[in-house]
Amino acid sequence: MSAAKAVYSIQILRQTVDISALANNYAAKLLLCHQRGHSGRHIAAGIHAHMIASGFVPRGHIRNRLIDIYCKSCRLSYAEKLFDEMTEPDIVARTTMIASYSASGSPNLAKEIFEKTPLRIRDTVCYNAMIACYCHSNDGHAAVRLFSEMRRKRFGPDCFTFTSTLAALALIATREEQCDQMHCVVLKSGCGFVTSVLNALLSAYVKCAFSPFVSSSSLFASARKLFDEMPVKDELSWTTMITGYVRNKDLDAAREVFDSMDQDLVVAWNSMISGYVQEGLVAKVFEMFRKMQSLGVKYDDFTYTNVLSACADSSLILHGKQIHAYILRIEAKPPTDFMVSVTNALITLYWKCGKVHQARNIFDAACTKDLVSWNAMLSAYVSVGEIDEAKAIFDEMYEKNVLSWTVMISGLAQHGLGEEALKLFNRMKSCGLEPCDYAFSGAITSCAVLASLEQGRQIHGQLIRLGFDSSLSAGNALITMYARCGALDAAYKAFRTMPCLDSVSWNAMIAALGQHGHGAKATELYEEMLEERILPDRITFLTVLSACSHAGLVDEGKKYFESMKEVYGITPCEDHYVRLVDLLARSGRLTEAQNVIQTMPFEPGSQIWEALLSGCRLHGNMELGVRAAEKLFDMIPKHDGTYILLANMFAAAGRWDSVATVRKFMRDRGVKKEPGCSWIDVEKKVHVFLVDDAVHPEIHQVYRYLEEFVLRLRELGYVPDTKYVLHDIVSEQKEQSLSTHSEKLAVVYGLLKLPREATIRVFKNLRICGDCHNAIKFMSKAESREIIVRDVKRFHHFKDGECSCEQILLGVQCVMELWNSKPELRGVEDPINQGDEIESIREADETRREEDAAKLKEQCRLEALATTNEARER
């Protein structure tokens, strides 16, 4: 019996020895697989399969090795299965799973394992893994809290702990004290001489310097002191300090650190070049680029992209081509990543310099394209207005991000395709993408293009709901949208509630006030802008000059024009001269406008002659108007506006033969007048009306109501002004012609369909007719309604029988009437420039003119009553 037990014991011992040897064999093979890296991990799966097939049950250290291998080979499901099979996983297995979940972006699963790990088996490495996990998921607060908990529970932090914790602190630090406290903890722990820890601390100081709650100079002083005291500096140390200064726009300090560098680090060179590019210091960029070559520092893809960006921003196409040629000659077989980034920079260079077709050639020749390549080409076509090509690129893109959609939406909106832009915006949302504030800005601009106020309000509501109401780009778009839709109060409210304003915001609001006839308020806002220390730019002066022109503020406009060069050093371009000539011509100072044209530093373009012709038509200066028209016929012979202005001027003077000659001239040259049309938004549908409209489904109802309405208007004193009919026909036909103008039809439709409390908003593609302007004033009084009409030039706000443009024209009109009534003044070419003489005559005749005006008004009222009675009898 004892012999049998001895034999059994020997067998058990042999099995144990065999199992132990087998386990050691498996462990050795798994270690070898681990050391071989990626290729060995596939072999490890085969070894695991052999274990299962042979019935071998791996113990803790072998199971941990398998879990580690599966985690590193991205086979997380196998690792999870092995981990779940363990009755009581040890700290190694737990730490491995935490690190794996961190790498795969699953911080919640990592947190679950960490919290289930008993405190008695936790160690510093386990805490390090969880702190790093929080840091990788950008949850800096959780990482710092866990670090504090770790110290409270007597776990000693090591260098890896501090590196991760300081990286987390850099994400959330807003006070200098936070960095100082961690600095003290590092020094007390004895890790104050470890380069990796000091680099993380340096990064925390630098990133905290950009917090709005600290003094950046103080933080950078602390960072610089730490940097200077570091016993050993590596590549990360130098680049962190240089990049921090560059980001703070302190290029002198960055250059000082750079020049003291004792290593040729291409990353540091790139950081310095990038700083010069951002500040537009192109000469410094090329100086650094040449110096790199002379010192033998090898260029990389970041170097090339930085220098090409400098060329693109400064439109240095020849320099860019030289660098392109250098890349082709030197970089014979560049890696794929290198060529993709450089190709993208080249595409941007060529399209920004106006060479879109060359950019397309580079794009087509690229062997590998990424999303940036497609977006660059899309931006190129949008920027030059080739929308069809942009659509083709957009449709061809295999992958689109928010930027792709935003560029396309904004491009469509900016080129007048508002309806398509809104459809694309809705399509973007239906694809599950959440629009950014720039996409919303494009959609809002589309509403401005379409003058769709209700749609704009809806998008504004979505903007607020998604938290983009503080966006600068969206706020600027809202100002323009509300202004172009006639809701000036809403535009002003959007402007005043914006948390921050830039020059674009001020320009948009000044332009809005000017378009709506509030020139004095526009100039006041301009002065307020200067008080806020925001420097005006070219666009600012365009908006201010336009506002002065619409409001008749001649002296103010001249003062602002002169201040451009004298005060702000901005050389006026043709657009500014167009506004100045329009300002002078509109106010009757035609001789002064002509002098401006003659003394311009360049040849006047068509817009300047058109502004002068418009002023001549307004004030009846036939001779100068004909000269301006002749210039326009040479420059833009196919433009219908010139012929129409000239014909209007002749018709107003009763020169019907000249009108016929102009019309024949148009026919001979094949020039067709753009048909006038007006539209109004009623019940989320746009209704368009043409002159003598016979297409609209409810046009007969409109005509019937208009015929009855005109009788009421006559009782209030309205008399059709037949001088605006540019045909030599009898008076009754002229009145009939006036009654069918598109703006009248649109306004009447609004009166019929919109509730009484609603503002009527009508839009027209041409200038509003003078008779329609007068008739709509009477309509607003008769119906006690506010009516807003936007024509091609400006907004007209009609209320209680008055228009917002009345006060603007009143002064000029009085002077011109006086000039026409005095034969002794007929020889004066420019009555406005004879201000003193006319003013004395005006004062002498003031009483007589008031009496004549009263008599004329009473006569018109009696004639209107008589006409109304006759019409009713018929």
C-alpha cells in the first residue's frame, strides 16, 4: 500500500514538473513574440490556440502576457475575454486593460476597472495609467483630482505621474498659482531634475499664459526662468519655449531663445519661420529659409509648407514657383505624407495668386490626395467664382467634413445662389452633420440674398439653440441679413448684443444705417467706432461715404474722404472716388464732381461716369450728362443703364426726338432693357410682379383693388406724376401706364394679404419710380401701415405719408426749384455752388413761395375731388 502511494506521488510530481516546464516554454515563446513586435503578435495568437487545444490552462503571468499582446495588437475583444475569465485579476492585468481602454478612447470603461480595483492592490503604475487616460480624453480636472487622491492615500508619484498630471494641468490651468503649486510639488518629490517632467511643467506655464485671467508677461517670465535653469534641454524644451513666444507674438524673445540654441533642430527652425509667416514678415521668412540651407539643416515638409504659405499670403508667385522647382529637383523620392502636405500648400499658393488652372493641374497630378487637398481645390474654385467647377469637385469628393460643406454653402451664398445654399445647408443637417458657426453664417447670408426674413429668423433661432449666438462671423451675418430684409431695428439689436465686435461688425452696421437713410446715425456710429480704438479700413470708408451720399451729408463726406490719406494713410481707390463723385453729383455739385474726376490719380472707370450721369439726370444738366454718356458708350456699350439714364434725362426735358434716338441706338446695338420686377414674401411664398403683370394668379383681384384704392388716394391729394412716363402719349394713357408698375402691384398685394399689424416689405430689382414713390406715401397714410421698399440703391421706409428719404432730397429740391423759377440764374451751371446768392434770393422770396405752394396744394386737392366725382359718375 505504501509502495502504491509512493508511485502515485512520483507521478504527480512528474506531472507538476511537466506542467511547469510547459508553462515556462509558453512564457518564453510569448516573451519572444512580444519582443518581435507587430509580426510576433500574430504568432502569439497561434500559441494561444495551441494552449487551448492541448488543454493547458494559463496561469496569471502567462494570461497577463496574452492580455498585453492582444491589447497592443488591437484585438481588444480577446483581451476582454481573457480578463473576464480571471476570478481575481491582479494589478498587472487591471493596469494593462486601463491603458488599453485609454488608447482606444474608452475612458468610461477604464474608469470602471480602476474603481473596481481594491485599494490594497493599487500601485503607482495603476494610478499613472488612469491619470494618463483622463489626460488623453482632455478631462484635465479629473486627472488633477485623481493625482490629489493618490497623494492623500499615500501613493508616491513618480516621474511618469508628474508628466501626465502636468499635461492635464496645461489643459485647465487659468491661474498662475496652480502652476506654482505643482512646481513646488515637483521640487519636493525630487523629480525637479528630470527633463521630461520639466518639459511638462514648462508647457503648463506657457499654455496657462494664454488664460484671460492671468498676466501673460508674468507667466512667460516664470517659464523663461524655469527654461534657463534646466540642467539638460532637449528638442522639446527648445521648441516649447520658442513656440510659446511665437504664439504670444513676441518674436524678438523667440529669436533670442532661438539664437542661443546649441543644436540644429529643424522643429525649432520651423517654429520660428511659422511665427514670421503669421506676422507677415516675408523677408525674415526667406532669410531663415536661406540660412537653413547654408548651415546644412535639412528642410522637411513643414518648412516647405510654411514658406509656400508666406508666398501665397503675399502673392509672391515667382518666389513660390522657384520653391516648387527646388522641391521637384531636390526631393526625388519623398515619402507620401511629405508630398501630400506640400501638394496642398502648392494648390493654395497657385489659387491665391490667381492661377487656379495651375492649381488644378497639381491637384490632378497628385498621386495621393487627402481631405485637405479636396477642400483646397474647392476653396480655389469658390474664391474665383467658378461655381459650376466647385459643384463638380464637391460632388466628386468621396469624403466631406464640416469645412467642405461650409465652403460650398458660403460660396453659393456669396455668388447670389441663396436658394441652392439653403438647400445644401438643410442637406448637410440631414446627413447628420452639425453645422458650425461659419456654416450658419453662410446660411444667414443666403437669407440676406433672398431677402427671406422669416427663414433668417428661423436660422437665428437654431443658432441660439446650438450656442453659436456669440459667434463673431454669425453675428456679422445677422446684422447684414436683418438690414437687407428691411428689419433695421433687429439688425441694430443684433449689433448691440454681440459680446465682441470687430471692424466687420462696425462696417456692417454703418452700411445698414446708410442704406436705410440714417446717414447722421451712420456717421455717429463711425465716430463711436473710433472712440473704441478700432481703426477704419477701406470698407469702412466705403460704407461711410455711401451713407453720406444717401443722406446728402456733403461736407461730412468730403471730410471723411480727405481723412483717408491724411489721417489713416489709406490711399483711396476707384470705389472710394465713385462714392465721392456720387455724393457731389447727387447733391447738385456737378462742377465740383467734374473737378474730382479730372484730378483723379488714375483714369476714371465706368462707375464714376455713371455716378456723374445719374447726378446730371437728377439735376437736368444736359450738356455734362451727354458727355458722361458718351464716355460710357465707349467703355460699356452693352450696358442698358446708360441708355436708360440718358433717355430719362431727355424725357424729363420733353425732348422726345432725342428719346427716340436713344431707343433706336439701343435697338441697333442689340441692347435690351432689364425688365423691372418687384416681389413680396406672403405666407412663406415669394410673389413676383412685373410691369403690366398678367401672369400672377390673383392679378385681377389686385387690379380691381388698386383701381378703387387710387380713387381714395386722389381724395387725399394724390395726383399721378406723368413726367415719369417716358413715352410721348396722351395724359390718360400715361396715368394708366403708371398704375401698373410692379412696385405698386406688390404693395397692393401685401395690403390685401398681410394682417394689418404686419409691415409690408417689397423688393425691386431697379430704382423705384418717382410716381410710385409718391403713391406709396399716400398708401401708407391711407391704410396707416408701415411699408418698406428696397430698390437697387437703398431702402425707403414709408409711414404716415412720409418716406425716410424725404429730408435728404428736400434741401436740394428747394434750391433747384428756386433756380428754375429765376431767369437770372438760368446761366449758372451749378446752382448749388452759388449758395450765398441763392440763399439771399430764397430768403427774400420765402413768403411768396409758401403762399404759392399753399395755392398749388389747394388747386390739386380740388382737381382730385373733381376727377374722383367724374369717375364715380361713370
